[in-house]
Amino acid sequence: MKSRVYINLQDTDYSRSIVDAIVQDNPGAEVQHQPSMIRIEAEGRLEIRRETVESITGSPWDIQEMLMYVITLGGNVEEEDDSFSLHWNN
């Protein structure tokens, strides 16, 4: 059994676009809307791709912008220019 990774974002219009992109790239991800927060969980790995966020928002996106809205996360982070991934070393 793989461990679950997660990311919690402030519930804003900006974050909801990121959540839409996460769900598109990670069909098995579970989204939980809580007061002022959106939690996204997945088994094993969670990918956030710049290309997908840009296609949803219609504008350029710098992954660093997302970090202003992150409340907490669980998993090892791999950050590239074009992607942000969470995973556990199992």
C-alpha cells in the first residue's frame, strides 16, 4: 500500500484554477473543500504541471506563485520549472 500525499491551498479563485489542473492531471486525486481551504490527496504521487494550469487560466504561470497559497503539504517535493510533484520514497 502506498502512502497518501497531500497539499492544502487557501480557497481562492486562483487556487481553484490550480485545483482544476491537479484533478485533470491526477484523475485519482481526491478533493476536499473545507472552510477557507482546499485539500487535495492522492495515493503515491501528485503532479502539478505548468502547462495544464496555463491552459485552464489562459495566462502564463510561474510555479512559485502557487507557494503563496499553500497552507501545508505532505510528501517529498520535486520542483522543476514546469512541474511541482509530491511523493513518498516507498
